[in-house]
Amino acid sequence: MRRKKVCSLLLLLLACMLLFPPDSGAAEPAAAQTERVLLLYDSLGIGTRAEGNVAVMERLLAAYRAQVTSLSLEQYKRGMMGTYGKLIVVVNAPDLAVSNEAFLADFRAFKGGYLHIGENEPFRQADVHVPVFEKGIVNEARMAEVLGTWLDVKLPGRTFALVKDIYPFSDLQLLQNMADRLYDAGIPFIASVQPVFSNTDFPAMKRYLSALQYVQSRNGSIIVNAPVVQATPGLNGQTLQARMESFIAVLAENRIAPLGIGAELYWTYDTVFANNGMRFFDSAVLYPDVSPLHIERTNMSRTFVSSLYSVRLDDLAKMGKLGGQSQTFRTDTAVTFDFTDDKELLAKNLKALVGTRIAFDDYKEYRHEVRSGSHTIVSLHAAVSIDGKMVHEQEGSDPVKDDYKYQEEVQKSFTTLFSVQNRIFIVIIAATLVIFGCFLLIGRRLYLRKFKIRG
């Protein structure tokens, strides 16, 4: 009888599991389909209002986790189109006719999705035709809506708060105060921290790590910012890979969990940066290019399981409300501002962030994974682990003190020894000066006696 009851309960439980599967979608990245998109443009519109629109398209597509190949129409070669399910053509110079016969021939046979951007007529009936597209937060938000619909993205975008430009020489006390302010306001945030590749055992570095531990304990998620390329002469793939791996190790060994990388867009279109600098991360935040400096440029982007489109906090107010929607994007988006030692400016930015009234998401809630040769960092459902050991919220919760000594004092015996030696040297030098003075005085008297003119 008891066996029958147990079997009945098991069958009932199995039926419930089949009818109501566990809801994991809330914590997993939006549909991780990797759509292959061919992005072709007639020109980059340099010096015109269209300048920068191709780069915006590349970042928006990256936020939708699309595998993008970006080429000028002149670079297109016969047969390229056949491996892509989606095609975007950007025409920034409508007065110039397309003369690439290879493109025209392949396009006539293309059966995939087609989005056309430009004032001229599409080459054939397009799925979507956007006559004008210029960069700017309002236009970018609208294009994000268009792309989301065209790519058939079902889930809504999520919005994260991100603080950039955190360096070892930043005002770490002010950094902690900022973390406290955001924590008290109930805003989870991402801190993009600058990597350090040398002198990691110095006291200043230990203070930096202690501050990052505190930030992490105040509901902050850590990502590693891409190193400044101009400040790293002679950089190559092996050097970059070794340095990034060493910094990940320093963080992990100090119980700090990096969950992704922040970089300018061009890093994803460079073989060295993408394959050596970004290889450890499955999550990224991509910023607009400021000073691109390629090592080995490629036309095909690196994709990530999670990729955030970045929007400046001071641009957010320009959005207002689009179609009744709040100040959010269709894509997963990071609202960013730079950390600064200017207390008034930082307070202004924090006030503006709180004033957006956006329900910011917690980066740790979603799955991120970082794998190096020696460490594995994983987050999911706000649980973060380093090499399988959970990172607890209270770790590193003690504020960093400016007068804290991060280096052991030299033993007192050595201090005493050096003090005695110094006194001996002072006595010897003083005695030598006295003796030398006596010799000068005696010599002077002998000289006067010998050469004095007698009267």
C-alpha cells in the first residue's frame, strides 16, 4: 500500500514538472541565437550627418548577439552573401550608383532578410526600409526597436548602471562613498576597473584591491576594462593574453570576481584583441570608439553570450519618452558615467542616476562566465563563485582606511642598528673636521712666523 502511494506521488510530481517546467528565463541571457548578419555600406559618410551610423549599427547588432561581417560594397566578392541569413545595406551617398557586379548578381538570388537604410530606393522590396539614420540617442533607440523586430528578438531589453574609469590612483575613499550611496539607493551597479599588469604587490595595489572588495560587497559587479593600447608599446597577442590572465588571477586570488570585459567596439573587430584580450570572457560591454588603434583588423566581429549597448548618462535625458515607453532601450543596455575625483560632479551624476527612476537590473542575476588558465568565475541568480567557492556579500565589507599600513614594518632591531651606525658616523665626521681645523690653524701660524717682515 505504501509503495503504491509513493509511486502515485512520484508520478504526480513528474506530471507537474512536465506541465510547469522551471522558469529559468528570468536569469538567463536573452535568446542566445547567433544570427549571421552581413552589413554592407557604400561609404562611412565622413563629414556628413550620416558619419558614425555604421558604427552604431555594429554596436546595436552586437547587443543582439549577432555575428556581423562589416564591409564596404566595393570589398564585396562573389559568393559572400550565401552564408548569411540577414543582409543590411547602408547607403550614405545616394548619388553614387552601386557598380559592384558581384554584389548585384548575388543580391538578385538572395532569399534572406533584407534591411535597407538610405534615401534611395532599395535594390528590391526590403523587409524594412529606413530612409534616414543618423547617430544620436533618440535615433539609436528607434533603430534598436527596428532591429529587435527585424531580428525577431522576443525578450525585452534590460538596463544596468555602469561606472567607468576606475583606476588604482583614483580617490578610493570617494569610490567607497559612491558605492555606499548606490547601495543605500537600492541601485545595483557595474564597476569597470582598469587592469594593472605590474607592481601588483605594492601597497597602493593592495589598497586598490581592498577598495574593489568593498565595492563588490555593496552590490557592485566588477568587469575588467580593456587596457589603454597607446600606453602599452610593443603589444602583441601573447603579451596581451598573459597580462590579462595575470590580472584576472590577481583579482580571483583576492576574492574579487570579474564577470566580463568593457572595451571600445573596435576590439571585437581585431584578431589580436578579440582572440587574446577578450578570450577569457563570455560577457562584454561595448563602448563607442574613441581612439581605435588596430593591430590585426578583421571584418568579422567577435560575439558574446551577453553584450551590453552603452549609453551615456548625460544623454539619457534627451530620450524623454518614445511611444509611451520609459528611458530604456530594446537592447540590453548599460547607462554609463565616468568615475571622477571631483566630489561635486560625482554627486551630480549620482543624483541624475537616481533621478532616472529606472529599475536597474543586477548584473550578477544573469549568467556570466570567466575562464583563465588557473581560475573560473561564474555568476547566476546573484550567486557568484570563484573556482567553485561562493563569494559572500560580507567579504571585503570593511572600508579602506587611508592610514592603514599594507606593508609589514621592518624589524626594530634593524632600525636600532642603523641608528647606532648613523651616530658613529656623525662622531667620526665631527672629530675629523675638528682635527682638520687644528691643522689649518697651526699651519697658518707657522707661515706667518716664517715670512713675517721684521722691523
